[in-house]
Amino acid sequence: MLKLADIGLAELQVFEAIYRCRSVVEASRVLDLPQPTVSRWLAKLRDHFGDALFVRTPRGMEPTEAADAIIGPVRDMLRIYRDRLMQERAFDPRSTSRNFRIAASDFGQLTVLPILDRWSAEEAPKARFSSVAVDRQTLAAGLESGDIDIAFGGFPALYSGVIEQTLYEDSYVCAMRRGHPLLDRPFTVEAFRDATHVLVSARTAGHIHHEVEARIMALVSPENVRLTSNSFLVAPLLIGQTDMVLTVPRRVALIFKSQIDLEMVPLPFDLPRFQVKQYWHERSKHDPGHQWLRHGVADLLARRASLAGSSE
């Protein structure tokens, strides 16, 4: 009979992370622990249970029958700890050294992380903020497990256990270099279709831009998509002195407008405005530290949107 007695919370977190990630390396990353520490605690778990627990295969660390038998109780114990004990602790922003993990695209990171840093300099000088890569396959699970505190962006496919809050709206524009020949004549659907393009691809991220990407590809032949990037921040730099055009959210184009002499042109076809939101799992809604973070993000982005609107 496998028993969980005498096993500490840290070891149980390591077990659950390896079970979920199927990798010691990935588990050490999501737990923010050195890999040797994770390996050492896995060895302790194996000694305690008298079982390998995980076996290396071409698909990763596959759980044994013993691991499958205890994952449910382990997750129940971790859920009790996170949902009750963690939420009952007092949270003092001025003394916390908590590392808040935020899932966002590179543009989302540029939007959120600097304003959080400036805001927390006095409010929470020891708090830390880390970005987490956006992956539609693991985003919801990361929010549920607590490996991700909030996600920032537009993600239409998250399940019902995830709570969302709209922060602001944005729209798409076409960006091109100053002096581009298309600026001298009407920018029609035909002109867009016949132009050469830099495309931002969001297929692995799962956010709303994936739909825009599909709309562009339905209009433009593959031969006219000269360059593809998965980065909203790299793509504008690829325009350079070329005659390629780029379709991006208006706020992305505004960042680069003055820096690299970009011009913004309304799209010659309809793309709906989209909402930028923050997401968190319902298990975190009563955590005072989490409340502090998401209220801060909402207030900061609301003020920024108000300033942007007054300056346009």
C-alpha cells in the first residue's frame, strides 16, 4: 500500500510537476527550482514508495502504475494547501518577495511588465514578475495548477474554470515604411492582396491573432508571404527598407511608428476589434496576493487606455 505520510509538500509538488510535464527539466523550470534539486527529491520519492514512479521513454518520463495510483490524492493535498492555507496567509505588498508568473506574448510582456515594475517600485519593492511562454496546450493547465498566476492577451479557447476580465480593446492596422509606394494610391483589397507581406504567426499560442492570420492567408497567396515571424516585436523590424507590409494590432504599430518611421494605414477589409483580457483560475480568486496583482494590472491598463484615448 503506497502511503503519502512523511513526504513533504515540496516533494509532492515535484512529483505532480513531473507527472504533468513528463520531464525533470521542464518540471524544474515551472517550479523555478534547480534541476539537481528536482532530481534529488525525485530520488527521495522513489526510495519512499519503493517504486521508480517514472520511466524514461521516447515520449518523456512516463508514470508507472504506482504513480498513476497516487496522483489523485497528491493533487487533492496540493489543492487544499493552495486554496485554503495559502489564501489565509496575510499578504503585505511592501514585504512580499513573491514571484508572480505572467503568460503573455512578447508584445503582451512589453505592455505589462514595465508598468508593473514602475508601479511596484514603491508599492512592492521586493516583488518579482516573470514572463511565461504562451502555449495553448498548457495555458489552462498552468493557470489551474498555479504555475501561471495570470495570462494576458486574447485567448478565445480557455475553459470554464478560467475567469476573464476585459482590460481594453484594440484594432488591426496595416503598417509599412514611410515612403512606401502603396501610400501614393488608394489602398484597396487588391493592393493588399498583391503586396508582399511579413506575417506574424500565432498558431502555437492560441490567442485571437490566429484568426487574423487565417484571414490574411485566405486573401494572400503563399508566394506573397515573404517572411513569417512568431514575434510581434520582431516583425516590424523586418519591414526595414523593403516594400513589404505588416498587419498588426494598432498598439504594436504605435510603438514602432516613431522609432523606425512606420506609417499606419487602415485595412481595406473588415477585421473586428478585439478585447485584451487578463485570465486567472477560479482557485486563485481569493488569494490576497493574486487579488493585489490582478487589481493592479486592471487599474494600470485602464489608466493607460484612458491616456492613449485622450492623446489620439
